[in-house]
Amino acid sequence: DAGVIQSPRHEVTEMGQEVTLRCKPISGHNSLFWYRQTMMRGLELLIYFNNNVPIDDSGMPEDRFSAKMPNASFSTLKIQPSEPRDSAVYFCASSLLVEQYFGPGTRLTVT
Amino acid sequence: EDQVTQSPEALRLQEGESSSLNCSYTVSGLRGLFWYRQDPGKGPEFLFTLYSAGEEKEKERLKATLTKKESFLHITAPKPEDSATYLCAVQARETSGSRLTFGEGTQLTVNP
């Protein structure tokens, strides 16, 4: 199995620009999670989907963040407009039962 | 609110020097406690799930144990390749949802 796939692996953008992060979960998994990791706050859950439906988006910091899962094999996390404080590593994870399996992450730098 | 506290923040061991990492938790009904390993520049890698007090799981030099208040990750005769950040997370027993609450992690360095 290829595992969870994320793209891009690195993203550098200027403040105010739109950023789209992409995730392909493990085939057959029915839950997908978006996390953000920073030195200050550690690993935080932003949103998760079950069977392509958003279940809990209470971790989404503000309206600038949005996430979609149009089908079982693809999800996006969009930030518009981006701000320097959004700089972090964003992880996507998927699960079938209980254990969550993480992708390699996207390192986002907003200047 | 679910809380996870890991200690120590950092641990430096000599190769072969056994030790334990601690994960204290507060959760409204534990569904599962998870241990992950994270190497620099990579995503967390799943190690163990523990469901009830008294349960133990082993993998190579690692053994995870669980009580009603905390979990320990015991590392026996560690090697330099065991160097990583070890993360603990809990999942509450809810009627729906799969939210994990993570601790801050313990950064382990094993010197040859």
C-alpha cells in the first residue's frame, strides 16, 4: 500500500495568497483527518470526515480555512487568504477502524 | 476537556540504557490510548493501541502499558535508531467521532 499521500510536500507563499493542500487517503479507509503541527501548540486536529461527510470542524481556526472531500480518495484543505501565523506542518491521516495513519505532511511557510 | 501530558520533554540515553516514557491522561471515558513515533520531517508512525487498564503491547524493544490514569512506554536496551519523538494520544468514548487528543511528545535521543 502506498500509504497516505500528500501534496505538495513544501509550500512557500506570500501573505494574502490562496493555498490548497491535497490528500489521498489509504484505499478503503472511511475516515480522513487534517491536523496542524507547530512547536507552540503541538499536533492539533482541524477537521475530520467520515464517509466523505465533515463530522467535526471545531478545530478549524477561522473562516479563512475550509476543507472538502468530494470523494473517498481525495480531500483538500484551503487557506484563503493566508497569513504568516498559518506557517506550520499540515498532516492528513486516514483510518478504517480506530488507528489513524499519517501522511508525510506539507510544510507551509507564509511570508 | 481531554488532556494528555507527557514526561519528560526530552530524554537522552546511552545505547543499552533502558528507561520509560510517561503519558498521563484525563478523558471522559477512554476508548483508546495510542502511541506514535515521529522522526524529523516525517508524519507520526503508529506503534500501539491500548484499550483497558492492565493491557500491555510489545514491539521489538518497546513495551506499552496502561493504567486508569497513565501509560508508560518502556524502552529496553535502546539503539541509536530508536531516537525519535514519541507521541501519546487519547480517544474518548463518544457516541460518534474519532477525535484524538495528542500530548506534546517526548524527544528521545540514544547515543551510541
